Amino acid sequence: MNQEDDGTIVYQLELNPEDVNLLYHCVCKRLENWEGSPARPAEEQEHLWSMKHGLYRVVLDHKFHEM
């Protein structure tokens, strides 16, 4: 666990490629089934999009270097 200058707590995880693919798939499905505002905060959808893009970068990086 690390704490950034703005007080945000950051965790670092070690994941294998299968874990990243599973997380990516879960985030994609969550976005597809997102209830929308006001049932859920709009920031949640923005955060999910950010997570999706970040996980996809990892998926592409793995494909580029390992396949």
C-alpha cells in the first residue's frame, strides 16, 4: 500500500495475463449493465471507463510482447 501526495491510497497487485483478461471482461460487462445515474453515481461510470482502458492497455501490451 502506498499513499500519494494528495492522500489517495494506491495498491499494487501482481496479476497473470489470465487475471487481467478476466478483470477486463468483468469491467466490460459491468459497463454494459450499468444502471445509470441517479441509481449509481456518474463518477462510477467514468471510473469504469478508465479501468477498462487501463486493463485493455495491459492486454495489448501482453499480446505485443508475448504472442
